[in-house]
Amino acid sequence: MLEELVYILACCFANDDPNFLEEELTMANEPDQSEWKEVDGINSYALFMGYLSMAVKGMGFLVGLWTTVVLLGGFVSMLEKKDFWSLTIITLVQTAGVFDVFLNEKLRYAWKSFDGLLVTVAMVFRKEDDDDDSDQYWRALVGILVLLLQALVIAIILLPLALLYLFGLLVSTGLSMWRLIERDYGGEDGGANLTPALNVLYSLALFQGVLFCYQSASYFAGKRLARVVADDYGFDKEDEEGRESVRDYMRKTKIGCEKDPSFVKERNLVTFAVELMKSESSSADYVSGARILDKILAQEELQGQHALIRKLVGSASASQVLERLLQSLRSTSPLDRDVRVLAARIVAQLAGEISLASFPQGLRCISSLLDTTTTTTTTKQQDGDSAPSGHYKELMVLGRDILHKLAAADEHNCSAIGSNQGLVSKAMVPVTADLLHNIGHDAWSDIVAASLQLLFRLVALPGKAGDKLRSNKRAINTVEKILGCDECNEKLHVLAIKILTQLPMEAPSTSTADSKEKITKLLVDIFFTKENKDASTRQLAGEALAMLSVDQSESNAAIIFKASDTVVDDLKTTLLDVRTKSGYRISAAEILKHLYICYTKEDDNLKKLTEAMKDVLPKMLKEILPSPPLKQGEKHTEKGTDATKFVTQDPEIGEGAVATKDSGNVNEQKDDNKKIVDRKLHAALLSLSAAIFEKLISNDTDLAQLANAIATGDSASSFAGKLKKLVEENSEPTANCLRILKIASRMIISLINLEGNYPKAELESLMESLSKASKEMFELEAFMMFSSSDQSAMNPVSILGSQVKQAQVLLENKKEQNVATTATSTVSL
């Protein structure tokens, strides 16, 4: 990709066209269509057939020219009757232009002319209302005469012409073969060149006929190819209409290639479907195009086609396609039921590309999908005796899904939807009415899930729209029920957690506090209850608890303590169990860190939390900090920190993978995903360790005890050496490494600020490694600052370079103080 960009820039400097760069970059971003089934198969076939058609036409032109100019013009008086009539028929065939269209295209419409004949006969015998009975005899007589006349016309004129039109080239081929076999041309009287001229003519006509027959035989190969492509795109045998759409694509592509071989350029099923759906196309073409787009968008693996659809449909020139799709949503006719479903599916897939500002009537069209009076087929509309059609639930789900994706794609869309209270109320009916628990889970799970997705997008809206949703007790009660219901599926649990975690952020009140406690207890139960809980639900519950605890409020911490008497022990167990999924451990580390920072009330909770922090600090550091290099002759042991090993059952890494802590790249594995997972986990553990270190380690004695707890016999100086190795192993310019280095900088600053003696040489060496590593992160950190919307990222205190400078200044001050203290001691002696 880099080489392509360099090439484009070089060409841009060499080209004077101001639009050249934009055009080249657009082409570079185009999906590669060469391997698409219809491009690789149908387009190639159509191009080949187009060139065959050109060859047939070219041969026909030569045959016609040769017969009229050379033979009929120069040798007409010397021709035998057999050759004269043969040449006449061949000339008529070529002049009629029967080679202009494939044989199957002619047969396609030939039978319709027979219907016209029958209509003509029927009109002759048709009696008018004002005709007298006396005229019946004469009318019948005239009718019989006309019928006989028509029979003669058909037998003598129309039938031969029809046969000539349909099978003219076959007749021409047969005549040419017959005359080449017989070769009784005559021409003994002065016609020296007659025989060669006839041989050339009949050979050309025979060659044209062979090409035509080969072309006609290839038609069956084309039908098989169309079936193969239809199968590849998911049009099964039962979907005959979809297969017909693919055959129509092949047919029109072949016709286009007959006129111009470049017709296949940038032509595929997507462009074909979009063309069919434009406003000037017929209803049948529109349905055919919609059927193709729906089938392609339903297959996630066709990402190239999806990108092209979004580009074409989202462009200004194709806005009429989107407008027509939206209009199709409002149709209430039973005859348009299938079209409505197709349009709803397509709009649901493309909702992210739609701006409601460009389609003022868009919400009104989408709203019709939520209304049961328009999503059902009525049998007796006047007296209200109606029954829901089989597809109404699908339309109701699609309507809510469209609204959810519109709200997620654009802030204006979200505001427009939220401000339409009638629409929101209608969309929230499945939630406010609690259809899941009042009627049944099986019938309503999909519709309720779609409503919850929309609620999740709208509940965070500022102003009255968001306030009304957040204060909707019926909806919130239903969400809380879902979270505590074992019959509700994983998707519903996940959506419930996402919605509820946004509610406690509101201003505190009695009702809000009660809601916080109830929600927090539900989340704690889910996070620590392993039985009958999906992994993703537990993961999300842990992240939600971490989100609640991150609020620098002691009240939130108290609510978490109140949710369970064993919450600290459960968090500690989850944190230290290396067999537990990494995501759970990360959430546990973040929750404990925020609790430890925020909670200051002197009670049993704080005492239990402090004891737990004292216990987990050396164990976490033992896992995080790398071991010093082994001396020659030493072997790895299973105890202590030297080459500590553990077997992980993390599903994201692979069960049974061995992780070693003495490698330079944090659990050296072939799979890069393992490195990312481990570093993310280590960053969370190190962050908690830094928070504990700042509070519990205040002097060199505390540090020595900690070092000994990490590895029996280690001194305080070894701790700085391990930090140095940690810094060196996480110097790669990645987001996780940057976070680890920032946390390590905080620990180094705390280490420098310790009271008492300090390991001077080790700290200086550590600072050199940290300074070198920070230089590798300058570009990455700047890029992350530019791309981040978090203003705290701009704070100099949070920048790695500033932290390194602060540590260097503190170390210099420490050295100066140490020198002054040493000098004073010497003088006093």
C-alpha cells in the first residue's frame, strides 16, 4: 500500500491536472472486483459472446458484399438456377440482419406475435353492442373470408418469413454446405472465375454458419454459468426470481457487449442492481435490483460488494435510489409486501450512510414499519377484523434496527429521532409493555432486543429527550427485570447492562441512589456468578462495574461494598487467578484500584480493602516484573520469580499455552494476539500496583520487605533492576507499551521519593532506560493526543516525556541532598 501511495504522489507531481490526485486516490480505494463471480465469469463470457457476435456480423457483411457485387453483379447471367436461388436466399438472410441478435433473443418474442394473430381473428368476429341481428349473416361470411385470407397470408408469406427470420442462418449454412459438396456450378462459357467466386462465397457463408451454431451452443453454457453464479450468491433453487435476476444480468451484459466490448468495464451485479432501482426504471426492474442488493448485503463475507453498494447508493447521483427505498417502506398494499421487506432489509444495512437532513420524509417512512396497522394485512378493514401477516414482526424488528443504526451513525440523526416523541414512544412499546415477561420470550425477544438497541442510543441524549427516557420507570424496570431473568438471552443481558450503566451518571437523588444500589447488586451478582452466565455478559458486567467505580465518588465505592459482603475477596480471587480470563482480571484490577483510591471512610470495608491490597501487591509484581538474566549454570525453577511459569486457559490466547516471564517480549509466543492480551493485562495490574505502592511503600525498609516478598532474598536494589527490565521489554511503540511506561514512570517517581537510603546506581541506570524508551514513544503519543477527544490526554502531567523529566529532576535533587547530607556528616565527624 505504501508503494502505491508513493507512486501516486510521484505521478501527481508529474501531472498538471488538479483533479489527478483525487481521481487516483479514489481508484486506489476501489475494491478489487476481478475475483467477483459475475466479473470473472459472466462478464468474461459476455465479452467472448460479444466478439463471436462481431465475427458473425463481419462474416455476414462479407457474404452480403460478395453476393451482391461479385456474383449477382458480375456473373448473374452465367449462374445456374440452383446457385441463383441459393445466392438469393443467402443475400436475403444477410440483408434481413438475422445475425444481429442471438437466436434465443428472437425466439423470446416470436411466440408473442402468435397471440397478436389470435387477437386479430377474435376482433373480426366480435359483435358490437349496437349491431343488428340481421348483420350477423354478413358478418360471419366476411369473417370466414377474412379468416381464409389470413390463413393464406400466414401460410404463403408470414410463415416463410418467420422461418427465414428465425432460422435463416441455419438455412444459409445448409445451402452453402450442399453447394460446396455438389460443386455443379456450370459456367463453362467464359466463366473462368465463377467457380472460385462461388467457392469463396459458400465457404464464407459456411464459416459464418459454423460460428453461429457455436454461438448458439454456447448459450447453454451461459445458462449453466448463470446458475453457478446465482448459487455462489445464495440464490437457491427455490428462489427462481433471484436466479432470473442473475440471468437478466447476463442477458443484458451480452447485448451490451455485442454493441461495445467495453460495456463490461466496471460492470457487476451491484452496479446493475443500482441501475435497475433508479427512478426511471419500471417496478419489475426495481424489484429485481432490490432482490440482488438484499441478497448481497445479507452475506458478511462480501465486504467489497458492500463497500461499493454504500458508495453508489450514498452518492448524490444515486440519492433517488435511497429515496425510492424509503418510499417503499410506506406501502401498505398486500401486493407490495415482498418489496417492502426487501426495502426494509436494504435500508437497515445502509442506515449508517443516511443523513435524515437529506430526506425530510425519512422518519415518517420508517415510522410506518413500527405501526401494526401498516405492517399487517387486513381482510376486513372497515370493521377492524384483521389478522397479522406472517412478516409483520420482521418489519417491526427492521424498523427499530434502522432507527438504532441511524442514531449510531450521526448526532443529527440521533437528535432528530429523540425529539420525535411519538416515534420514540411507538418504538419503546415492546419494552414499556414488558412483552417478554407478560407474553413470552420466544415470540418477542428479537423485537425487544431491537427496541433496547435504540434505547441504548437515545438514553444518553442531553436535554428533554434524554430526560424523558431516563425517567421512564416502566422501561427501566423492564430493563432491570431482563438483567435478573435467566430466560432472557445473552444479547438482552448485554443490552440491559449497557443501558443501566448510563443511568447512575445522573445527578444524585433518592430514587437515583436506590437505582444505583439495585443495578450495582445485579452487576456484582452477574460478574461473580460463573454458573449459567455467558462469558460476554460477565465480561460486560465487569466493565460496567469498573465504569461505575471510576467516578471519583466515595458514594459509588460505598454502593459497591454494600452490594456484597464478599466483594473484596471475590475481586481479589478473580485478580490473582491466572486461569481466569484476562478480561475479568483487568476489570477486577480497575475496580480495586478505584475503590482503593476513592474510599477513605475508616470502617471495616477500608480495613479489609487495605489488607487485601497488602496481600496482592507482591503477588502482582511477581507476575508482572521480569526476572533478571540467569547466570551461567543456573536453571529455571518453578518457584520464585526466576522464569515463573503458568499455564493459562484464557480463551482469547488458547488453552494450555505456556507463558514465561523471562522473555523480552512479555510471554514470547508466535501469536501476536497473545502479546497484546498480556500487555493489556499487565498494564492493568501495574496500574493497581502503582496505586498501592504510592500509599503503602513510604521508605527503604518498606521497599526491602516488598522486594523480599516478591522473591525471597532479594534486596531493594533488585526492585529497580526489575523495573529497568520491564521498561526495556515494553519499549515498542504501541498503545499498551506506552501505558505501561507511564505507569512505570509513576512508580519510579514514588521510588525516588522514598525516605532513607536509595539504590543510586540502579536508579540512574533505570532512568537512562526510561529516557531512551520515552523517545521511542514521542510520535505515537503525539498521534494519540491528536486523535483523542479526551482533554485529560492534553494535560502535561499525563504525558510520558513530562513524567520522565519530573523523575530526572527528582533524582538530581535526591543526589544533591545525598551529597549535602554526606558532607555535613563528614564535617561533624
